[in-house]
Amino acid sequence: MPWGEFKDTAAERRLFQRRTLVVLFFLLVMVGLLVGRLYQLQVVEHETFSTLSDKNRVQVQSVAPTRGLIYDRNGILIAENRPVFSVTVVPERVDDLDQTLDHLSRLLNVSDEDLTRFHRRLEEPRRPFQAIPLRYDLTEKEIARLAVHRYELPGVEVNAELVRYYPYGKMTSHVLGYVGRINRNELQHIDPVNYAGTNYIGKSGIERFYEDFLHGKVGYQNVETNARGRTLRVLESQNPESGHDIRLYLDMRLQKLAFDLLRGRRGAVVAIEPKTGGILALASVPGFDANQFVTGIGIDDYRALKDSPDKPLFNRALRGQYPPGSTIKPMLGIAALDSGATTRDRKIFDPGYFQLKEGGRRYRDWKRWGHGWVNLKDAITQSCDVYFYDVAIRMGVDVMSDYLGRFGFGSDTSLDVSGALPGLLPSREWKRAVRNAPWYPGDSVNMGIGQGFNLATPLQLATATAVIANRGHWKQPRLLKDVVDGDGVPSPLPEETRKDIKLKDPSEWEFVISGMEDVMQGAHGTARRAGSNASYTMAGKTGTAQVFSLDKDEEYDADEIRERLRDHALFVGFAPVEDPKIAVAVIVENGGSGSGTAAPLARQLFDAWILGFPDQDAGTLASVDGEQKSGEGTQ
């Protein structure tokens, strides 16, 4: 056998060893790379991948804070939170959404409005597996019915949430306002973090003005979920901070009395505590049940309120702008004295009319045969129009506008009363800008008795009356009294901006007030019947505002005029004169005369506040439940 056919075992061994070393080296390199990668994933990038994993397993859920409560001055709860049960649907867990909605409609009587609202929210951006409410305020029977059929309705749940509730819905609707569901426009202006998980926001009134104060701060909880998004357990949580509870100057006993006195009529009552500016009562009648708006009012119910001829949605106390009539005569009397247009002793003769020039137009007095010789005090007591026609011409529009502006007319002087209108305080510049016409002497004549272009709200009339009661000292109207849980909480009230009215002779205040006192208790006072047999002193002024104008020789006959075209009845006053505790403004739309209609209402308010309410137990109001109880009121 040739030598070449013998194997070289040594060479083969060396070759095998070299290949084995190469393979081992390769394996070691690959193992090293694997260990390095594992180290990077498990050690170096542990937090990164742990966070990514948690995002698939853990979700952060917002926990809405409990809204702060609102009390009246006596501690009566007038805005609370109550649990409301709603049915919600998670679309991702529903196999056939249309079939599920049809099934729910048969079980719960879901309206077309509810379905429309549901589909609108379904199209809006939302988180996966976020429940969409279908119907609110379920009854116990409806909840039980859903429980029986729950196995047929995957993805359908009954949730409970705290929702605002107003025990005295109609009586406080225009004072407190109401909360409602957050809409798209509001989403653009609110803090998305603090309102995460919150469905409601203040829409009007106190609820809107103190929204930041009442809302509180949102909380959160980290929850573990499965692949379908269902919550398995809570891993971590931070409790929300409830909103602050607040107390108002409002007195529900006086508020209820005001509503009872205006029962069956249209009008407004505003009562202010002169020393503090606190609003004791703010009633606009008729009112509406604010609870209807919290979870969403139906189209038919809203249309009924909107189209009602009595305008229950209209806040007459804050937004009703009426000719003030003779109720501004005390303010004009102060202006005439301080400006030198008249004196205490100056008298004029009232034949029943006033003429700018002989043979010119006759501006009539309410008393056809006139008042004879009268001075300023007589003119206030007897409401002599001719005297104020005369001093209006003597003062002129510039002086009248200046002084009436100091009393708050023509501007919103309130500190925290949301939605109040400024009324209209006419001036020479205003007429030129708006009417493109000069100011005529006849305009001043009408302005002298609160007619013509003059417009004022009941809140403005009550405020001006409180300034007189304070002898020129200003306390701007406010509703917030204090914060119930407010240790260390700064007051959210803005600073007062009005300056006191300082007269050249401060005794002029007492002179004009004595005329107002005679209105109520003088022998010739226009409201002497309303002020008779009182054990305390009161000052007031009646007023009548025309709804339409009469021809020059036409006489007013209330019996022949349609009810809604009759004069408005007004009254302003305060009591007691020596130490004023309450100032009021009353307007009864189409009520006729202020002395026969508005003044008796104010007298009952005075009696209740100063002498005591028939039932001193404020807690008995808790049974009212938002409805007006029976009560006797002078009409």
C-alpha cells in the first residue's frame, strides 16, 4: 500500500482542535453578546421597559373632587350633592351597539334626546374603554330591572356619581344659578388636569362666580387592568381635595316670604343689609327649578320655560331694567340740595301741571288738581311731580347724571353678583352718541321723575336706598358672607371701588330721610296705609312706572287697560330709620300703584326682619323641597 493512503492523524487532530477553538470562540462571543443584551435590558434599561410594561397594565384614573356646599346665613343648606345613578355603555365591550341600545330603550324608556346625546359623545375624542352615559337619574325600579337583565347586556353598567341638588330649586334658581355638564366651549378654557374626571361646571350665578372656589382639586388612582381594559385592583391613590363650603348673606326665611308675597304675579324683591352690603333676599318671580338643568333639561321642558309669557328664566332682580319712576326722587332731592338747585324752605305752586314756557306743553302731575304750595320735603312725602320737574330743569342733565351715578345708577356696583346689568343713566353725550340728537329741556323734565330714558334694575334701586340709609356711606352689594371651612383661605371677593357720597352739609341726609319717613307715617304720605301702626320707624318712597305713553289729553284707567300694559308698581325703603337693618326694593310688573301694591309687600318684609318671622325655627324650611308653600301676602 502506498504511503499516501495512510491518514495523518496528528494533522487531523490539529485541524479538529483549531475548528473546535473557532466554534468555542464563536459560541463565547454569542453568549457574551446575549448576556450583554440581557444586562442592558434587565439592568441598564430596566426603568424604561418597566414603564412601558406598566402602561399596558396600569392606568391613571382621575378622581373628581366633591363640590363645596352652599349655606344661607343661618346654616340652612341650599346647594348640596346627592348620589345619582346613571346607565353607561362601554362601546369596546359591546358586540352589537345598536342592538344593545335598542334593548336598553325598551327596558328604561330611553328618549330620542338621550340617544342623540349618546351618539354625539361617542363621536367625540375619548379614552379607550371609557364609559359613555346614556341616561341619568335612574329610579330604584329601573336599577332593579337592569340588574335582572345584566347578563344580556355586556358592556352596560350602572354608575353612581354625586350631582348638584338644590332643595329650594325655584326660590334660589336666580341667586345661586346652577351647574351643568361641561360643553365643548368650556373645555377650551378650563384646566384639563384639574377638571379631569369632572363632568359638571358652574353655569350661572354664585355657582359660576365661585367656580374655582367650589370645585376643589382633582385626585387620582393607579389601577391595574387586564388586556380588555377592565380594572383588577387599585395600586396607588391620592384623594381629591373637596371644594370649599361657603355661607351667603341670604336668609331663606326672607327669600321664601318674598316669593310668597309675589305669588301669582311677576316681579322682583331685593333686600340688602346696609351695614355690610349683604344681600338678604334676591327674588325673581316666577322662578324655575334649577335641578332640571343639572343633568340636562329636555327640549320640551326647556321650550316651555323659554316660550312662557311670564319669562321664568329671566332674572328680573338683576337684569330687569325698568323706569325707576318716583323712587329716585330722594336721590334727586339730595342732588338738588347739594348742588344748590333748591333749598329746604323753597316752595313752588303746583297747579297740577308744569310748563317750560307759557302756552307750551303741559307735563302733568299724578294728582290732577295739583298739590298747591310745596317745599322739597312735601314733594318727597306727597310725590309731587311738578316740584321735581322744576328742580330737574334747574339742575340740568349734567348735574343729575353726576349725582345719580354716585348712587350707583348706570353701572354694576355689585361685588359677586354674576350677570347684573348696568341699567341706563342718560346723559348729554349718551343721547348724542346713541340717538344722534341733542339733549332737550323736555328730556330733563322726564328725567326728574324717573321716566324718559332712565332705566334701573331692582338691585340698583336697593343699593341706592342702602346708600341713603347709610347717610352716604357705600357698602357694595355682595352675597358671600364667609367660608365655612375657610381656615387660612383668602377671601375671593374683589376690593370695593365705590367712594362715599360726601355732601357740603351732611344734615341734608336727615332732611331727605325725614321726607321718606313721612311717606310711610306722615298724614299725607303716599304709603301711609302701608306704614300705619308700626312699632318702629321706616322710610320709603313709592313709584309708578308707565309701560306705555298716554296722549296729551288722555287719562290713565287701569280697568280699561290690558293687564300686561298696566303701570309697574315700585317701592324702595329701609328700616329702622335710626339704625337701618334692611333696605328693600320691590317691583311688581303691571301691579298698578306703588302705594297700593308694592309698599304693603315691603311692610311685611320689614315686619318679618325687624319684629321676627312667624316661625322662628329656620330649620322648618328644610321641608319646602324647592316648592313654594302657602303664605299670606298683601297684593
